[in-house]
Amino acid sequence: MTGPAEDVQTGGTHGAMRDDVLAAESEAVTRTGHDGRVEESREAEPSGEDQPDVDAAPDGTLTGGVPAGTDAATVQLRSELARWLDRADFPSTGADLVEAALDHRAPDAVADELSRLPGGETYTRIGEVVRALGHPTED
């Protein structure tokens, strides 16, 4: 039984107006099915005043060029792996790196790439992972 000050529809937790506000705030999340929050550590930071601009190669070129001995695809792969694997994830085996990437909510493409790593090897850094996947690294 509810008292006169308690709203029957909401069960007394908060009023109907507050329900409408909460529904409006969460509409984008419920409509898209994506988490509306982003971990602060996963947000891109702008370049510093004295640093060159960095981009995600929207037009197929990397700002600042590509290191000698490698190619643009490898640079992008290495960047994507580093985005989803922390320093604390190393040293690890390939299977452990797949699990770590999934724990960090990496896209399936990242986990699929890491699942190609040879079994029985332990990797101490991203460069070793990239080489083990058969990609060239800088000289």
C-alpha cells in the first residue's frame, strides 16, 4: 500500500519527472546498444603544443611518415594492438594476450589477429608480437 506522497508508478524511489530525465539521458545508449561511457585511458589525447599532429590515417597516409623498414599497415596494426594491450599484460603467451585484449573489450579483429600468434612463445612487448605475426619492423 502506498501513502499519499508516494507515486504509485515509480514505487517511491523518485518522481515521474525524474524518470523522464533519466530516460532521456540514456536514450542514445539504449538505441545504439553501445556503452555510453568510455574509459578515460582509452580516450585519445590531443597532441601537445610542441608535438606534431597525429592522425588515424583517415586518407591513407600517416602524419610524420612511416619508419624505415616497415610499412603503413604494420604501423596501424602496431598502434591498434598497443591501444588494447597494456604494459601490465606483458610478458604473456599468445593465448594470454588474446584473453587480455578481450578483457579490455578489444574488437574481434584484434583478438583474431592475436590468436594467430605461435603457441608456446612468451612475448615481452608489442614489437615482438608484431614480428611474430610476420610483419616487418623498423630498422
